[in-house]
Amino acid sequence: MFRIFQATATFFKIIGNRNFALSVKHLSNQAKPVTNPDEVEKPSEEVQPNREESEQLKGIDALTLLRALQRDARLVDFLQEDIAAFSDEQIGAAVRDIHTKSAEVLNRFFDIKPLSNQEEGSQLEVPKEFDSGVFTLIGSVSGKGPWKGSLAHPGWQATKNDIPVYTGSEQAAKVIAPTEVEVN
Amino acid sequence: MSKFSIGVDLGTTNCVMVYTPINEENQKVFMIPQFVDSEVIEARASLPSFLYLGTDSEAFKLPWQNQPSSKIIGAWARRRASQVPDRTIAAAKSWLAHSKIDKRENLLPTNAPEDVDKLSPYAVTCDILSYLVSAWNYANQEDKFINQDVVLTVPASFDEVARDLTREAAIEAGFPDNFTILEEPQAAMYSWLGTKGDTWRKQLRAGDSLLVVDVGGGTSDFSLIKTVDEEGQLGLKRVAVGKHLLVGGDNMDLALAHLAAQQFAQGGTSLDPWQNISLWHSCRDAKESLLGDALQDTHTISIKGKGRSIIGSSISTQLNKKTVQDFLLNGFFPEVNFDEQVQRASTGFVQVGLAYESDAAITRHLATFLREHSAEIEGGPTHIIFNGGVFKAAMFQDRVLNSIEKWLGLRPTVLDSEHNLDISVAQGASYYAIVRAGNGLRIRGGTSRSYYLGFETAAMAIPGMPKPMQGLCVVPRGMEEGTSLAIPSEPLGLVVGQRATFPFFSSTLRPDDNVGTLLPTITADVEEADTIVADLPTQGYESGEVVSVKLEAKLQETGALELWAISLDGTQRWKFEFNAREE
């Protein structure tokens, strides 16, 4: 079961991430029994943009996402601000825009959809063998299943994984927003 | 062997590429990788037509580049346009249609600091097109762009000179030699035809006339297409196009920003330039929300502070739905009488820059277009196609329909295919590439204008007065692709081995002129197009020798216009050049 999810995740990653797709291609090329070394498709220099650098930077996708949320929605500014002193009205006015722009970013990268299409409160059955990453059983859970219950939360899923590619240096990777200087 | 038919919409503010595998019908939008931030590449459905000339420290390498470059194109350049306007080039396409400048002169950005190497409108166009080609080639290593069927769209109002420059830039950028240029309103029509399949014949009859109203981000364009009976089959013929109008959706955002700025001012807040730019962006969202089907009656515009405090320094104002709708409707689509004249700028002095319309009333421009082409319309327009993001708002469509009904006594039927107004031009272009290969209906129409070569009249010179100018019609309106015309006139004397320039004129308003028609004077319905340069190699004649020639016009299958001089004995041919560099 796990392998199916791994395969699905890999599928989205191939669709969404060119560098990754190329490395998978490379892997499958390597897996092929090679009779003549000349037949191996060598990924050209041109096709491999900064691939090595990208692989060195651990967790770079998370930073790139954070950076996008700050750039397009100023989410980090908002979360870092001490909001205790402001009225709900002031916060409300500022948040509307941050909300819209953050949602735009998330949907552009992940195209977020409900995991289950059933209504909240409707009845559904969870099979005997289920992936605990897909279903969470709550309440009085007994026996070996299948379990019947009412849907408390449909869950969410990313239907794609299109995080932009970071091409910069390792030092700059942790920058979420650059220092802005107004030249005069 | 081509594998894809690719439609390229080179927009004033956004470029879109749509491709269709040959022998299939599934159209796909090509996702264009571009910098969206320093060192961050994201693939997006459109490429903003902005070019940012960065400092030396802002050089970045795209996956298909060997060297980092500080010339940035796309989403990040558009963002930089609001932060560093003097180093950013926008709307290069409109500069390409500017008849008063040398399109190969490095003049953009106009306000660039001295250390910036300026670029010509031609070079910028070339850079943007070449970006699209490289992005495609990077994603399709096996199916290079140059081997595909490619159609590039231009405004219908582009004259042959602007089309020729676009063609040259595209070929330099790596487009295939046989790519086709298609007028944007026609592309919108093809998009409709493409979604309808063969059922379109049920909706149109011979004699119907279709008005295409295309209001893009920066420009507006009108075209008229007639359905004609061709040996029992329905065919389409483009019969008229309008002038190049520099007014569009971006003007609305700016107008709305002014409205909001007034509201801030009334509340005692004056905005700094930076806040104004941010306001402009917020107003774009406000426009879309308040003109759309959203139920809320107000939209809050909030401008955040420049620093990191976001709530403490935010200022906000409420835009009322009704106010905004009335403001934009009456500002851009006012109710006008059919005979109202377009308002011209009152000052005589016009700065060298883009000739933005001083009259933003699109309905008034439309009335002028319909009035000037009343002969071609004949009891129409019976149908209408709306194109451009602006028309996502139904109220603008209604206002146009109501106006036409008031002016002409008939209400055109809207040809609606529920297509996405942002990408339909590229879709139509991709569909046309298939049509061109012989699998569908083609809109005919030939040249949208008639063209005239200017000659000084043989008359006694009067001091202080320019010699009067005559115009010889060398290309009649509607000249078909793939034909050539001998131009009947007295033989002309051309000096070989020397450079001679002729003024070149065009008109959308003189459908009855034939090749060889002589205009005794250059009248108001004829506009200056550009200069034609005859820089004729001697080809066996003595340098300086005067050769008697006849002229010939040739319109290539691809739409490229050529003018040739042919020696009277027919043995020698010289090609004239449009818009060659002034020396």
C-alpha cells in the first residue's frame, strides 16, 4: 500500500519538478541493462540546471514556499508582527488581502482539493486495511474493521506539487525577504 | 515533420502560448518558466511582456542559458517595473507600431539612467520572442520550435511595416521561416470557430457581418468580418479593421486607483509614489471583484506599509460596487451618440512617447469605426464577438450591445463559446495553424489597408513651403496573400548605387482605391506609415545611372508585403526595404 502512495507522490513530483523528473529519467536509464555504453542517454549539461546545487540544499522547497508567501501575500510580515495592540477591525482589514494572496499561492503550487468528496456529517465506511496517512479514526474505535462512522473532516490533498525551482546560492537560500533599500 | 501547431499571442502586457498536437484537438497552454523573484523560477501560463535591465549584481541564469544575464523577462520584471520603473521596459509592442520613431533605435526605457544600455523596440520584441522559443526548446528537446507550425498574432491595426518588423524579429528569435502572422481579432474568431466545430454554419448565414471587439490590457482593436457565399459554401472575409487604439483594461485600473487616491485624500491621507503603485495593483483586484459576480457591495482596498509592520501601517478605504461600476462604465463605455467625434488632445505639443488615446471612451471610438465603415457593414453588424479580459464583466458587453442597438437599430447576437478570454487569442492562433494546413475554414481578407508611395509634385518651389506631395496607390485594400500586382504608372527613374527614401502612407478608409490610383494630395484619411528606402545595388549598371523602372507589389502567402522595382526590359529586379535604418 505504501508503495502506491510513494508512486503517486513520485508521479506528482515528476509532473511538478523538472529537475526531479530528469533525475528519475536518469535513474531509469541507469536501471536499464547496458549493453553498449554509447547507448546510454547522457543528460546534457544544458538539460540540468543547477541540479547539483538544488540537491545539496536540504528543505529548499519549504523555504521557497515561505518566500513566495511573503512575497505575494506578506504572510511572514503578518505572523511576525505583534498584533496584541490592534483592534479586530484593524486586523480584519489587513488580513483580507493576505488571505486571498496566500490562498492563490497555495493553489498555484498545490491545487488543494478536499480529500473526500463526501459532506461533513455523512456516513462512510473505512476498510479493514487502511492507510493511516489517509484516514484518521476518532471516537470509540474497537474491533478489526471495517469501521462505519460519520465524516468529521473531509481532509485536504495537494493534487500537484509545483514548488518553483530555486537556482541561487546556499547562503541566500534562507532569505525569506531581502533587505529593501530605497536608493536616493 | 511538425508535431505541434503553436499559437503565440505576443501581448502588449502578457504573452501566451497554446499548442495542439497535429491531428489532435486537445489544446494545451504552454507553461512558461520564468523568474518570479531573485533566483526563483516558476512556470506560469503567461509571460508578462516586461523586460528589466538589472544591475551587474542582478544577473541570473535561466536553465537554458549558459551565462547569467541581467536582462530579466516575465513576472519578476513586471514586479520590478513598479519598484524600479526607470530600468524596466513595458509595452514594447506599442512602440513597434509608433510611426514617428526609428524602431531600431535604442531608446527604451525612455527615462533610463545613463549607465543603462537602452534597447530598441525591435530588440525588445526579439528578446521576448526569443525567450518563448528557448523556453519551448528547453521543454521539448525532441521537437524544436523551429520545426513546428507556428502562428503569431498581431493587432489588426498593425500596418505592414509593424508586421514586417514583427516578422523579422520573430525569425531572428528562432521562429520557422514559414510561420504565419494572424490578426488578433481573427484569432478570437478562430477560437470561436474551433470550439464550435462544424456547427458554426448553423449560427451564421451568408451576408451576416461579425464585429470583433477586442479590448486587451493596453490596446483596443475592432475588426469586421463578413460571411460570404463561395460556390455554395459559407466562407469568411475580413472587410475592415480599426485604428491602433492605446486604451484598454490597464487604463481602468489606473482610473480606479485615482478614484481610491481621492478617497484617501478626503480622509486626510496623501499617498507617496510607492503607495500609489501598490494602490494600482490593489485596484486591479478590486476591479475584478467588483465587476464580477461577487455578491459583496464593497471592496476594501488596503495598502500595506513599506516596512515590516503590516497592520500598524496599513491604510484602507472602501470602494463601493455601484460607484465603481458607474465610474468605469461611464468613463470607458459611456452612452454616446452615433455622430460623436473622438476627442483629441488639445495641446499641439506631443512629447515623444506612446500616443495614448486622450479619449478613453471606447464606445466613442467604436461609433467612429462603425461610421467610417458603414459601407462595409451594410445592415450589420448582425453578430458580435467580445474578446479581452475586460469583457469578463457582463455590464461592458451589455453597454456595447445597447449602444449598437441605439445607433443602428439592431442588436447583434453574441457569439459566445464560453472560452477563456485571457487565452482565446493564442488558442485561436493554434487552431488557425491547423486550418492553414488545410483542415478547416479560413478567413480571407488580404491587406487591411491600402498603401501609397509619396512623391513630391513637380511644381515650382515656393520659399518656406514644402513641396506638395502626391500619393501613388501601390497596394489596394484587400490584396490577397500569394498574389502580386504590377503597378500601372509612368516609368519611374531610379538612381542605382545611391540611397533614396520615399515617404510611405497607408489608409484603412479608402476601400475603392485601385493599384495605380493617384492621390493629387495627401488627404486626412491617409496616415503616414513609415519611410521606404531604396538602396539599390548597381547590378551591372553604372553607379549613379538613372534606370527606368516599373513597380510591382507582392503579398507573400505568409502575409509579408514586398515592393519591387523592375527595369523596363524586365531583366533586373530590386527590392525596396521598409523601415530601414535612417542614416
